[in-house]
Amino acid sequence: MTSHEVDILRDCDVAQFYKYTSGRWLWNEQYHLSRRYVEFDLPGLLHVSAQAIGASSCVKVEKLPEGNFSKVFLITMDDDRELIAKLPNPNAGQPHFMTASEAATMDYVRNVLGIPAPQVYGWSSSTDNPVKAEYILMERSGGVELGKIWHDMPWDQRLEVVRTLAGYEKAFASANFPMYGSLYYAKDLPNPDLNQFLDSINSTDKEEAFVVGPTTNRSFFDQGRDSVEVNRGPWPSLNEFVHSRAARELACIDKLLSYPGQQGFFGGPNQYRPTRALKVGVLRDYLKVATQILPNDISLSKPTLWHSDLHVENIFVDPSKPTRILNIIDWQAVNVSPLFLQARHPSLIDFEGPIPEGFAPITLPDDFDAMSEEGQHQSKNLRAAQSLYKLYEILMLQRCPEIAHALRFRDTLPGQITGLASSIFSDGEPILQGMLIRLQDEWTTCINPAIPCPLSFTPDNRTQQQHLERSWSRGVELMHEVLTEIGAYQGWDGWVNHTNYPIYKERLAQGRENFLNRYAKTEEERSQWIQAWPFKDTTHPPSYL
């Protein structure tokens, strides 16, 4: 150990490096923290970091703000060079596979597709190493986070960034993969079959060749799904892929005790109550039509790699020329799935407000001149956001029509059914059942009149579904009401930053009391609402976190 490294160990609080320190949770905090706790050997990390880039020693290590799934450290060498060390948390996914796939994926997109991902200096998907933990060592992204300048950039510069991203996504859609799953080096999978190898790679070292292996898609691991034994691929056919997703949801419904990530406030007096029977029944009905509702155009279902989180914090640009993208980060869990399930607008052009249909010119409201100055400002911002959103679609039509068609298919009834069926363990069964009823009604025009519809919903089924959907929707309204009062967002898991912890703790307590006063008409109802209150500690580690 060098004298610099001795100084680092003396001056830093190593225990804080192991812990999640970027915020707190208002309920189930100890469980959340345990899922984000990683012990490792700091001297070992400093040693492999210096060795990876040929430096003599490390002189500084800084823990950077954490994401949800990894610890990230900035390590500085004695010659002022820097690198990023990334260590996955226990909640990131399957040990070995998540790290091995992330390293291979960054190599592939950088050196095969020509997309600016960080250069990987070294990595290990095992804990049998000097660090005693899985890690990836990569270059520190130069430039500036796009998020720091995006809102100050003029329209033409924003459009140029979107054009560049559209080019990257065309490269994603143009690449060929033999299966659905995730990308690896052959050496990291046990005896991969020849049909798992990428035909486009001619490696002199077979072990370094790219292959498709088990998926790292978070939908196979989040909210307790990682604890259930299911088929995680790779899958050679689209039918096997979509059937495995439904089988995964059925297995989780069977094995796990709670339904995580619900959109509504359920289980109170006369409120919607999720049941295993309905979830299973809806998924079995879906499986009757799962194959028939897949897109006929095979280009929409081709195995496609896709970065699904292109928001402004994951993109680094040249500050002197902000339209020049220097690096895109966060490739963890990027996977190979059907194009029609992968394609989406880049997150940086998402916005709050209505999405215009078609490609007609987007205009200001008719009453724009009568609006206040603030109202006019908001209207102009909305028009700009809508225009950028639609211009992305035009770019896709021009450059890569299959992506544009995939985006359209997602909005069709078959596309919506296929998408929603993959999350029924969590929620949405009354909505999916309603979609399946509609599919039965529109079968001859939506699918194929020559194929008999295998669905047979009765009038009683339809009446019951309408009742359940109304009840479910009321629960969603209640959830929105509570979250709005607290100042939180849909899907909130109780996380707050350290400064806001006491503020939100008080808001949550007051919001609970206000809710009970509004809706509990009797002591019995009050007890039932308290039991149903979703924002509270559980008596056992929640399987869904």
C-alpha cells in the first residue's frame, strides 16, 4: 500500500462508503438501506484502479451521489488521471450477470455501434478478487451533464441533440442479434450454444466474442421477482419470450404474498381488493391470444438493444459545443428485447401535457392573446415541447421507419395488451381484462376474421369487469389525492433527501390524519383505512422492494 493510499484510509470514513447515503425513506427504511449496502475492500479497489490504467497510486477517492442500484466513486491518481468505479447494490439484479452484461454492452455499443459509451478499463463480475465485490472501472465522462444546460439551450440546439440520439437509436435498430436476452462475452456464460453468438462479430478469441444470454431486464427482478425461479432466457423466438413474461407473473402471483407497486389506494372499506384469482384468470385469458396479437411485421419484433433511460443526467456534452454528445452513461440492465417493446421516445423530450395526434402544425391556443403573461409563457413552452416530441417521430419515419411503426404499434390495442400483461403481478388486472373484452368485440377487424376468437366473455363477466374497473379507478384517484396533498409523485416509495426528511415525515402524518377524517365514517372504517394505508412500515421485510 502506498503512502497516498494510507492517507486515504486514514482520512475517509470507510463505513460510509458501504452505506446508502444520498437520502432516506419514510417507511421500511432499514430494508431499503440493506438492499443498498455493499461491503468491499477499499485498499483492493484502489490497487485495481491504479493497475487498470497503469498509474503508480491513487491519491483521492470521492463517493459520488448514488443512484438506486449502484455505488459510484471518483478515483484520482497521482498523475491527476481519474476514473469511475461502479459497484452494484444487492437490489441491482442477479450477481455476476448484471455486471458481466453491463461491461460487455458498453464495449459493444462503443466499439461496434460507435455510440459514445464510457471506455471500460477493468471489471469483475465475481467477489473473488482484491475488491471482494463486483465492480466496473470506467473512464470519467468529460464535458458537462446535459441537464445543467438543456433548459437554457436554444430550440435549434435541442433539435440537433435529438437528431443525434435518433441516429444512435437507428444504430440500435439496425444491429442484428440472434435471440432475446442480454449481451455478454462468451467467456462469462457456461458453454453458450453457437446460435447465441452474434454473427456480425469475427473474434479471433472465441471467449471474447459477444453472445446473447439471460436477460438483465429489471422486469424480471424488481419488486421481489428476483426471488422467484423463472425462465430468464435467452429466448430464440418471440412466442417463447412473451409466454415467459406471462409465466413469470403467474409464478410471482403464486409464490409471493403481496402485490407491489400498486397504482391505487386499495383494500379500504368498499374499495377495490386485488385477488389472486382475478390476476391468474386474466393472465390465462391473455395467454389464449398472446400469439395472435403479436405484430405481423417481423421487423417490429426483431431482437433489439435499446437504452431506455436517455434523460438529461445520463448524457454528457461538450460545453463549448453542447450539440456534441461526448458520453452516454447508465448501461446497467440494458437488454435485447423485441423492438415494439423497446422503442420509446428519449426521456429528455418527455413532458407534462397532451400529446398531439398526427403531424399537423402545433399552434398556440385560440385564446392566447387573452392569456396572462405567465399563461402565454406556459403555452409557448408546451408548444415547444410538443413540437420536439413530434419532430422526433418525423425523424424516425425518415431515418428508421421500423422504429416509428414500433412506436405506433405500442399504442394499438394488441400493443397495449402485450405491454400491460407483463406487470399483472403488481397491478392492472381490471384494466387488462377490459382490454381483452374489447379485443373480443373487435377481433374480426383487429386480428383476423378467419381465426376464431378464443375469448368468450359473458354479459355477467362484462358487468363484473366494469364494476371492478370503476372501483380500481376510484382507488387510483384516492392515491393521487393523497400524493398531491403530501407533495409526492405516482410510484413514490417514501424516498426523500436528508433535508426534506422531517418536512415529509410531518406531511405524511398530517396527510394520513386528514385522509382518515375525510373518509372514515365510523371507528370500524377508520380501522380498515388504517390497515389499508400503504405508506407504513411492514412487520416483515417486504418481498417487493
